[in-house]
Amino acid sequence: MSDKREGVQSDGEGYERGSGLLAGPDMEIDPGYFIVKQNGQQVGRAYAIRRGEEHWELFTGYRWPSKNSGPVTLVIEPMSQGVPADDDAFRRGIRQGSVYLHLMAVKH
């Protein structure tokens, strides 16, 4: 697997699955620390301490997908530097104005 995980590209109506962003059929990222880029610009970061639980920080420059926004390429790159010790450390580093998402996968 390459260093960069090619993400999801919006077609203006929704998302199509890309290679590497989603870790298998359950659509969860693998445990680790990642930077999030849209159209080549860093717009956030993500942290998964275990499969099924993810913490995301989306910076003010993040473009929310919509049918009016046009195509947006999302790339998630694994990081080995600056990895938070735990989810509390990740949350303490959230910048003012960012959106924090805590995602939990629930299987039915």
C-alpha cells in the first residue's frame, strides 16, 4: 500500500468509494493518525485508536459536500509524527472554529 490513501470523490450527488480510504466493507479507517486533504490542501485530521471509533477535526477550510459544490477529492494520509497519546490528547489539540466529529460504528 502506498503512503497516501486515495479518498472519495464527490460527483455532486453523493460519494463514490475510492481505493484505500475505507478499510474494508465496514467503511472504517484503520487505527492510526491521519491528515485530511481536500483538493491538495490540508483541511483536517483524523485519529482512530481502534476500529469502529474515530475522532475527526475538520478545519475551517473544509468544504462540506453538496450537490452544488462540484467534485471534491478527499485524501487521507497516514502520519507517523505528532501522533496523539490517546483520544483525550487529540481533543485537547482541536483548534478554535474547527468541527469535531466522534464517530462510532454500530453493526446491526
